[in-house]
Amino acid sequence: MSLFKSTLKQIKKASTLMELDEEMVSILSNPNRIVEVSVPVRMDDGTLKIFKGFRVEHNNYCGPYKGGIRYHQHVDMEEVKALSAWMSLKCSVVGIPLGGGKGGIIVNPKELSEGELERMTRKYTEMIAPIIGPDKDVPAPDVNTNGKIMAWIADEYAKIVGEEVPGVVTGKPLEVGGIEGRDTATAMGGFFVLEDIMKEKGMEPAKTKVAVQGFGNAGGIAAKLMVEAGYNVVAASDSKGGIYCNHGIFPDDIMKHKLEKKSVTDLGPHMVELHAKDDTDCYQVSNEELLEVDCDVLVLAALENQITEKNADKIKAKIVLELANGPTSPEADEILAERGVIVVPDILANAGGVTVSYFEMLQNASGRSWTRDEVNKKLKEIMVPSCKEVSLNMNKYNCTMREAAFITSISRIEKKIMQKGRV
Ligand code: NAD
């Protein structure tokens, strides 16, 4: 099943529970605009290469389209459509006045030189320039894109429109209009939501074992926050594999190793040394095994479709925190729900990123700026009430947290559509 078909299935399920009008279901199931571009790039060896790129604008009933740009060899239109729909739902579930969009280019950026990457980014910007802008559609970083790439987009856009428009993208470096705290926002938002659920369930951090899949921006920082808050983070993985350490891992150590271009798995022997325990306390695990280790909280922070009908019955965690987009398939959702596992859905769990991006847009429009502490405080003020509202809908509709998050979000979008009289 394509990722967009999974999204449609999720929308349909929530719509049935809330008895949503069929016309509304159709609106939510069809992106407003789909753009496909062929991006010509002069490579360093003088040859010309064409890269296929996309920008999908799902809906803008709540505000300008908002969503990242992904550079990956496996990007396809169905994936970008799914990600753009989730962005609409994500912004709405946390009540920020933005719609949903997403972009992507089919490319393995690790195979490009810095110059090739910049030329490709600038050409892609030129091709989507007519549809982006601070009040129209605001891109941001996603997998394999970063602040530097956002700065290139902002610079190219400024050349095209003849003035500096920092608000055309978010996730920029601080020097060119970025915001303090964007680097930690996704993990921090997920952490606030987890803390709220833990309190509700009477779970204590010190007695909670955590496994983290995907030790990148979202997962690595989440692990660090959890260790600082007293959780026992016992396992972590990246694309090459993972480690399990019963007495807890050291996120700072792993981060340091990753910056030196080593994988989490390289830490196996090193971790044993650090803990001065025997080998049975710390061992390497495969990517598949990581998902099934003995833990209370499983943080998914890598890619889509990690828990499927094939492994859902082997997950031991009581809570699955989806920092990645779409890591659990609809079939797995059903199995986990039957087994009483709480899945904190992506559209809520990772909404901290876009929330702080919204703060960045406010900063750019007002010329003001906030400190990291102010940003984190404002983020908490949005994430915790949003989580509580989803919990209320969970009880009201007697449904899963994902269904409740979709219901919360869709009802807000529905109200906007009705108020605007768009149909
Ligand atoms: P990233 O590239 O910084 O990190 C991803 C990590 O996952 C890397 O360490 C990679 O090695 C690892 N990985 C890849 N395949 C794996 C596998 N099979 N098993 C274990 N690890 C694997 O990316 P990121 O920004 O942290 O994003 C991760 C996910 O979170 C994506 O789904 C992204 O869309 C989502 N997300 C990120 C943000 C954000 O602000 N960074 C916001 C919302 C959602």
C-alpha cells in the first residue's frame, strides 16, 4: 500500500467515527495542488543531469501551506502527498494557523558535491518560486535538508523577487533569520507530550526503559532529553544497526561518535568499557531487533513503515512515540490497539518542529526574537493542552490516540472550511 493510501485510510477511519460529511472527506483526500518539476543541473564533470522534484500543497484552509523539503533517492509523489496531508493535520492538531504542504527531490544528496547540491537547490527554488512565499507556501528542512539549504532557497528567492524575504522558508541558520530552539523543537515537543501521558498513566521516568530508533536530529535529541529527565534509555539505532545496554546508554557519547561519522553500532565495545560491566550487559542489535527489545517506551525517529503487520505483535513497549512521520502502518495500528499499546501519533508527537517554525515566521514578520527558554516555554504551552484535547477526544469517541488526533484536527479544518464558505 502506498503511503498516501495509508493516509487516506487514516482519514477515512477518523471521518467515520466523527460522522464527517462525505464532501469534507473528499476535500481532505485530495491535495489542492500538485507540482512536478524537472530540475536540470550542470554537474562538476560538465554533464547535465535532470532531477525530478515535487511540491504538493494539501490544503490552506487554516493558513499558508507549510512543510519541509526532502532530498532522498526514495522520494516519490505518493510519499510527498502523504507527508503534505499529515502537515495539514499536524498544524491543525496543535492549533497553529498554517496549512499543509511538502516537497521533495529524487536524489541521494550524499552523491553530490556541495556545488552540485547548491545548484540543484537554487534551480528547484526558481521552479517553485511562483507558488511559494511567506503568505502562500513556506518550505522547511526535512530528511537530508538543513539550515544551509534553507539559506540558499531564501537567497535565490530574494534574487527572483528583488527583495529580502526571510519568511519564505523556516529552519534557517540564526544569522539569516532563524530561531533559537528549532534544532531541539521536534524532540522537545514529543518529550512534553510523553511527559503528560506518563503522568496520566502514573509511570515514573526512573522506572521507564526507553529504546530509540533513528539517532538523528529528532531521535538523538529526544534520547538526551530523556536521560536528563531520569529515564533509562537502554537502546538506540541508526541506519547501520543498534546497541542495547541494560544499564543505559550515553546519548552525548553516541552523538560525538556520529559526528565523527561512526555508527551507533561502533559503540558496542566502547559502551561496555564505559559501564565497566560484563559483555552480557551491552550488546549489538539489528534494526529489526531494536524495535522488539524489552522496553516501556519505543521512540520511532527514523523512517516510514517501521512497525507493520509483520512485527506489531512482537513490540514489547507500552507506549510508542512517533517522532518520525508514518512509522506505523494502519494494519500495525490495529494490532497494537488490540494489545493495549498506546501509539502517540506522529501528527501530535512530532508537531513541535512545525510549531517552532511558526514561531520563526512570527519572528520574521515582527522583527522580534525570543530566547531558547522563551521558545521552549511557548512550545510547552501549545503541546500540553493539545495532548490533553486529544485525550479528551479519545475518551469521547472511545478510540485510539491517532483516531482522536485526526478527529481533533479534522474538526478544526472543517470549521474553517464552513466559515470561509469554500464549498
Ligand atoms: P535525520 O536524518 O537527522 O535522522 C534520521 C536517523 O535515522 C539517522 O540517524 C539514520 O541513520 C537513522 N535511520 C535511517 N534508517 C534507519 C533504520 N532502518 N533503523 C534505524 N535508524 C535508521 O532525520 P530527522 O530530522 O531526525 O527526521 C527523522 C524523522 O522525523 C523523519 O521521519 C522526519 O520526517 C521526522 N520529523 C523530523 C522533524 C525535524 O524537525 N527534524 C520534524 C518532524 C518530523
